[in-house]
Amino acid sequence: MKPMAEHDSLAIDPRQRRQARRLALLLGAVAIAIYISYVVFALHHGHA
Amino acid sequence: MAQTEHAAAHDDHDHEHKPHGFWKRWVTTTNHKDIGTLYLVFSCIMFFVGGAMAMLIRAELFKPGMQFLDPAMFNSLTTMHALVMIFGAVMPAFVGLANWMVPMQLGAPDMALPRMNNFSFWILPFAFTLLLSTFLVRGGAPAGGWTLYPPLVLQTGDALPMAIFAVHLMGASSIMGAINVIVTIMNMRAPGMTLLRMPLFVWSWLITAYLLIAVMPVLAGAVTMLLTDHFFGTSFFNAAGGGDPVMFQHIFWFFGHPEVYIMILPAFGIISEIIPTFSRKPLFGYDAMVYATASIAFLSFIVWAHHMFTVGMPLASELFFMLSTMLIAIPTGVKVFNWSATMWKGSISYEPPMLWAISFLFLFSIGGFSGLMLAIAPADFQYQDTYFVVAHFHYVLVTGAIFAIMGAVYYWLPKWTGNMYNMTLAKWHFWLSNIFVNVLFFPQHFLGLAGMPRRIPDYSTQFADWNMVSSIGGFVFGASQILFVIVIWQCAHGGVSKATSRVWEGSLGLEWQLPSPAPYHSWVEAPSMAVIEAGAASHETHG
């Protein structure tokens, strides 16, 4: 992938970049899971 | 003046591949400093938009009787003032500070996910344009309070879906910002920058970011359910359909209380940076500060129902939420003690950042103490929905969060711009703000204890005197913020002198090892162990 600027930190070490993306995806998945679990909880509790 | 005397080279870093042109420099930027600046400018604009609403509210309340706002508009203004200040001013200001400082303090070249960083910011102007444009639609802006309680909020006109979508956008922006902060801290620290060497500002942001990821989806869930109740016939919160309106309050405050800590933990981090610098001593009890911050974050998840004692809940629940709330005073007390102990026998000087930090200590503690009063369930039945609550949370959020932000800007502005600002003007800004914020909010304690309800545009004549005093305080406090903009503007356009790299005599963190202004791309090569150890000396008292 072409970096957006010459000194862009996207040019960091590929292994580090993979780790960063994995952690970001994991945290994003946690956020989405919390969102869904609250709606499901309310569905059970709130007789929607 | 504690500015270092030695003449450090003032580097001009324009040659360092700054993109030219507005579009490339600001719209498509992936540079953490530029994005930090965007966040801070946006926050400042929102501070004045929310502030203008506060001026209108105080003008209406200047004397009893209806002056020039109709009640619906008054309610819209209180609601929108809160939403704008919380999500538009305070939170983006802290994200802006994190963008600027976290990579520089960790020895990292940038945030870990620079494109997502850009996206996180640029969502916000759209979210707030959408939110503010609700003033123009049929039925007016949301007027049910920032807590959006159903069934009241479901009476909102065309603004409801707009406000809910805006809240979703703000939440998405916050979650992405939080992910970026966590990934940067976990993955981008320079070799040798161990977790317990990180500056307290970074620690407080790491903990805040986890809070954000845990609770912003809860708010999103709550407002999605409001949306489906209103438009798709569900009955999550509709008692007539078998739903439970009190459940909304539980879900909202499960988000809402940690949200309060999202707005105050980074402030704690800032104060922990400023006090050692101007006391010329390492921070007292660094490890204890980290554990206290984590404890406050944990406790913030188990106290939410103290916001809703009066809905009626079992006595055991009231006792649990009352006592768990009071527990928060312990780690908070640890922090206040450690800040005081840092100053103890220090060689203190009173530059503007330190003035704001000391003011924070006193005034935030007032907000903390009134919080303890509100935590007492039987007493809360009296205080609930009165101006005492308004006074409490403004002491926490204005003299707490916003004073810390002011202190942070005065602390790091020379590092950002390469120029020193006008100290006299900055001190005028501090003293006017500090005096009149108390004229504004302290009388609200008296009004609340005397029984004046909040969110009411008219009031009994017995409350007239203190309301007039409070309004006068508000007008002067609001006007004095113009000085803040003047100081920043002058500093960004040359200031009174060039800043040295360390700027302040007692500053030791990694960011002060860089030239002023900080190069457009800092720490392209990781700092050496010697530099990291020198930076950590500001707080490293353990072996």
C-alpha cells in the first residue's frame, strides 16, 4: 500500500503494523460485541 | 520566569515535508500533530458555541420572570449546551492533546493508525453540523435534557433521528480515537519505554481509552433502542408495550458515569505532568497514581445508580450504590494527596500552567466534596434535580476538566508553536476566569439547597439575588475566555520570544527533549535509552 506521505508512520515495520492492526480489530470487535449484547439484553428484559 | 536561560537553537522545520495547500495539510492529513491541532481548534469553536448557549441561559435567568426565551427554547439550550460541551468541547480537547502528546511522550513517530485518526476527527464536524442544525427543524432542537430520558425525549419533533444519528457519529469517532490511543501505546512505545516509565498523561489516557471502548457502545445501544421505539414500534422503554422506562436510565448511566471519568482522568494526567515541572520535584508516588487511576476507572462501572436514587430501588441497592460511590473518594484522595506531596518543599514557581493546576486542586476538590454529599442517598432525595447538582457537576467539569485543558494548553503551547506567549495576558485570563467561575457556580449551591429546580426558565423571587450574582459571574467568565484566544493567536503568530527546547526549567519528559516547535515528524528514529531515562526522571522514584 502506498503511504500517504513520505514520512508517514504507515511505513513502520510490517510486523509491528500487523500487530497494531490485529489489536485494533480486536478492540473494534469488542466495541461491537458490547453494543449488540446491550440490545440483546434489553430485548430479553424490555419485552421489545 | 522559569524559562530556561540557555539559548537553545530555534529550529525551523518547514523543510520537513509539511504538505502544502489547505486540502493536503488539513483535510487528508495523517500527521498526529496536525490532527491534534484540528481537534483542539474544533474543541475551541465548540467551547464558544456551547458557551454562547450558556450566556443565553444565564441571561434568561438573570431575573425572575420570562425575559426573551420561550420555555421550549430554554430547554433546547440546556440540552444542547450539555451535548456540545461534553461531546464537542471537552472530549475532543482531550483527544487533541492525546494526538499531540502521546506519540511525542512515548518516543513514537506518529499514532499507530494515522488514516483512522484522520477519519475519527473528520466525522466530528459532520456530527455537530447535524446536531446543531436541529435548531432549524420542525419541533426545534432536543429539549429533554442531555440524558435523553424516554418518554420525554420521544416527544422531540423532527430533531430526534438527527440527534440520535449525531450521537452515533460521535460515539464512532470516540471509539476509533480510543482504539488508536490503545494501539499506539501498546505497539509504538520506543524500546526501553516500559509501561511504568510512561508519563502519567499517557497512563491516564490508556485507562480512559479502555473506558471509552467499554461504554460508548452502551450509549449507542441505548439511543438505537430509542430510535426503534419511536419509529419501528418496539417497546424497549415503553411501559404500555411491556417495556421499562427505568431500564433506559440504568443503561444510560452505565455509560454516563464512566463518561464523567472519561472527562476527568486525562485531566488528572495533565495535572500530574504540570505539578512536578513547576515544583521542580519528581511526582510523589508515581505507581500509586497509576493504581489510583485504574481503581477510579474500575469503580466508575459500579456506581451508576447514584444518578437515579429517586426512581425507587430496593434499600440494599441504594446502600450498595451509596457506599461504592463513596469508595471513589479513596483513590481520588490518594491523587490529591500525591499532588500536594509533590509540591511539599518543592521550589515552586507560578507560571500560568501551574496556576491552573493549583486552582484545579482546590476547585475540583470542592466538586468532589459536593459529590460525596450527593452520594448520600437520603440527602440526595433533597438535592435531586436542584441547582446543587448543577453546581456540583460544573465544579467537576469546568474547574476540573476545562481548567486542566487550559493548563495543558499553556503548558505545551510553546512546544507546539516554538514561541512563548504573553505571560501577563495569560495571568489576566487565569485570574478573571478563576474569580468569576466561582461567582458563577458557587451561589448555585445555595440556590440548590434552597430548593431551586434545574432546567427551569423562570423561578420564585426568593432565588433572584443569587441568580443575578451567578449570571454576572457567567458573563465575565465567558468574556474572559476571549483573552485565551488572543493569547493563543499571538503565540501562534510569533509570540513574545522564541521558546527553548525545554521551555520550563523543571520540564523533563521526552517531549521536552525535542526542539521547539516540535518537528513535523518527531522521533523518526527512536530516542536512546539515555534520553528515555532522562525523560522518566520527572516521575521515576522507584528502583
